[in-house]
Amino acid sequence: MVNPSGIRLPDGENLKVEVVNPGIYSIENAYEGQFEYFDDRPIDVSTQISETAAPASVLSESAPASRK
Amino acid sequence: MKAYAILDGGGVKGAALAGCLKAAEEQKIEFLGYGGTSAGSIIAFLAAVGYTGEELHKIMTQEIQFKDFLDDSGVLLERLKELPGKLKNPGWKSVLVLWKHKDLIHTLTDKFGLYRAHKLQEFLLQRVVDKFPDFKGRAQITFEDLRQKGCPLLKVVTSDLGSRIPRVYSALGGHEFNGSALDAVRASMSYPFVFRPVKMNEQYLVDGGLCSNLPLFLFEQERNKDGLPVIAFDLESAPASAGDGYGFRNFCGDMMSTALESADHLQQRMIQGIHHVRIPIPEGIDTLDFNLTADQCETLFLAGHSATHSFFSLRVPQWGQVTNQVERLQALHVSPKLVVPVLQAIAKEFESETPAQNVRCHIMLPTDHGTRIIVYQFGMDNDADSDLELGMDAGCSGAAWSMRKPIVADLIEAKKNYESAWKMSKTQQNKVRADRQTMFSVPMFDLRTAGDALIVDNLREIGVLSIDTATSLEQTQWLNERKAYVVQKGKEWADILSRILQ
């Protein structure tokens, strides 16, 4: 289970702040970096992304055509 | 309370589902959508057309004659049921039995099922006309017809033998919006070999139960969008026993039941967060018992009513006490008693660990009509903005929601351009307490889906946690010295609160 607060920037990297509108600032890289479940044992999330399968698509929500 | 209903397939046991809907109605549950398979699709269709619980009670216990749906009142079906037992004796006697039943076998091999069930479609069509007299003379009723009449969303599940997948029919998507709802229901209840499959677009459609008898997935899109509860009404028969007297006929029946129901148990493990109402079906009532008496139908109705009434009384008693939108959302998530102390701790922590003073804290959750509203709060009891309702992307919290990122806002600056930059009306802006100077908002994600999502982009948002203060942005240091602390703590509290809310 990956919880967003477990994703942290590596040491030495800084949070990037962007001005969205006057008075509104976004933290651009708040969810980038490495995932830490246990302290000081980071997991490289980026290498695992490709291993996740796309969700299966089983539904087709179209109505049936009327029989003539 | 608004919700979506999923109705289990169960042959002639549909009267129990009528009891479920009657009990839900008594609890003031308003279903925005009905979906189902087989018998569940029939009840879903009637409910979507506008039949109340009491009207369904009357239809299912007094008006409906199941054997009338069998073209010969069930003679062929009884012969089919008896056939496995008669084939027990090896040798020439079996050949003789097959010879005697050659008309039955020919019907199966030629038509793939015994009955056309036209009377069922006529029955349903008449029920629609009773509700909408202007449909009189029509041969078909489409999903689009029902949508235009303002009926709740109807979804019907069938099994497509060509593509070997479940097909969900509704007026929602796809390319054929004018499809026949009657044909979809007829296909959905095409119990293998009993009813003939429905042929559409060169594909055979049969009982949706082959793919999913209790289609828990039906309203996932809607649930992710509006957060409304989905209630699945599950007809549970007593476990079969393979004791003395267990024969080939029992074996065939149990094998068919297993094929229809086993996949749903797997689905229940995969799809979380659905309210599951289990209705124990009284012993002695079989899926294909088309000779059901009125008393047995009444027994089924009462079983559904009782199980559903118990569910609402014992599992979600708070639903019946809801008086407004905020309470509705609290009832769906968790009592404020469990959340407010956490919000208080957050406010105190930000006051002690950063220069911010006079800190308030709140959680906004999406409503079912495209807005967000404050559902849980600390420090706002006497403030006009304690019930603030905003557009999805309005204000500081709206920016956090739409951008899916933590946002820090200078509220003094916000007052200068609340309409253009903040998408807030003057009334909304005026509600915000005048001494507020700085705000920090962080999105809350659905951590139940986190097992399938290794990056935050794949997580569903459930709300926004916000913290505001009477201290100026510069003095809070939230965007300079204390920035890393504030962002990390905000993310952690948002995760903790997501867990509590779910």
C-alpha cells in the first residue's frame, strides 16, 4: 500500500513552489520522490510503475438495438 | 438518503427483492439508479419505471403468475427437470427415455432453450404503459425512453456468448442509445436451456448471471463521481447438501447454481465499500420453481423486507436520522466525534510548530450535485463559513482538489480577486471570517485503492483538508522556513483522516 505521505523527496531536493494565481501557490513536487514505508528504507517507486497492469475493461455500456 | 441499488438474480425469488425495496423506501432511501441481473433486472426495471415498494409487493405476490411466462405453463420444463433422473438406468431403457423426449431434445438443440417468454415482455410492457399511458401501442420501450421520462438510471446485465463478456445495458454510454430495455431484461433472465437466448447484432445474449449474478461493479463510475452509497441486495440460498438421495438432477442444478453465483464471491473480495444486504431465502424455494404459491411469494417478500429492515436498523442506523446534507455525508463516512479531535490536534500542532496563531481546521467533501461542502471542522462553531459550500475548483481548497496538489493561499490577496482567481461569489467570500489571512489545503486520497496504484496520480480523491490562520502568510513561514514541515505534516494528516473517513 502506497500512502501519499510516504512519498518524500530525496535528501537535498527542495519543494518547488509555483504561483498559480496572485496569492495562490502550489507545491508542485509534493508527491514526487521515493516511497518510505519504514524509516530510512526508501523504495524506488518509479521502477515499479511499469509493472502495474492496466485495469481490466469488461464493461460496454451501450443499449441493445431493437429487434426489427 | 440517496443511493444506488443492485439486485441479485434469483429466478422466481424476485418477490424477496420487492420486500427489500419496500424496506429501503420505509427508511427514506431514494435510489438514483437500479441495476440487476435476471430476476434482479425485472425488479430493477419495474422500480426504475416508478413502481413503489408496495406496488411491487402487490405485483410480485398477487398479480404475477410465473408459470404464465412459460409458453406451455411449464410442461416441458418439468420434463426437462425429470430427464436426468430417468437416464440413471443404463441400457435400452435410457435410449427409450431419450426417444420419448425427442421433442424436448429437438427444441433444445434447435432453439437453445425451451421458452420464448414473450409473455414476460408483454407483462413488463403493460406495466410501463400503466405508468406512462402515452406509450400505449408501442412494441418496445428503450432505455432512452425511460431516461426522457425522468426515470432513475437503469442498468441491466446480460452475458454475451459471442464476446464471452458481461454486457451492461443502460442509456448512459455506447453508441446505441435507443436500444430496447425490454429485450435487455428478457436477455438478462434467459436462464440457460430454460429460456431461449436473445439474438442481437448477430450475438447471442443469455442470463447475465453466467457472468455476474450480483453485479457489484455496476455503479462504480457513479460512486467514484458522487460518493453515494451502493446497496447490493443478495439472495442467499441455504448450502446444498450432497447426502443420501443426491442424484444427477441435483448435481446439474448445483453445478448451474455454482456457475451463476461463485464469481460474485470473488467480486465481493475485490470491490470494497458496497453495502451488502444478505437475504436468507427460506428453504424449499428453488430458482426454477415456477409453481410458486402466493403464500410462498409472500414469505419471500417478508424475508427480503425483514433482512433489509434489520440491515438499516443495525448496520447503518444513523442514515435514518439525517436531516441535512452535512449530516448525510457524515452518516456515510464517520461520526464527527471521531474526526473533530483529530482536527483539533492538527490545529494545535500547527500553532505550536509554526508561527501561525488562531488556527482553524476543516474537511470539505464533494456533494452529489457538483459542489464541495465543509463536513467536519474545528474552531469554526460560531463562524458564518462553518457550512461554506463551494464549486469543485473554487477557493484554496478547490485549487488543491482540481490540481491534486497541496496549495498555500494568501487570503488577503484573495479578497482582491475572489471572482476571477478563486471562482468564489461575493456571498461566499463574505462568509469567510474576516480575520483569516493564510490558508493551506491538501488533497485527501482514497487509500483503499492504493494497493493498485503506485503513483498518486492513480488515486481517487475523496476530499480536501484545510487549515487557516489569522497570521499573515509571511509570518507563518509556511512557504519558506517551515514549508517542508507544513507540506509533510499536511500529507500525513490527510492520510490519517482518509483512513478514519473510510
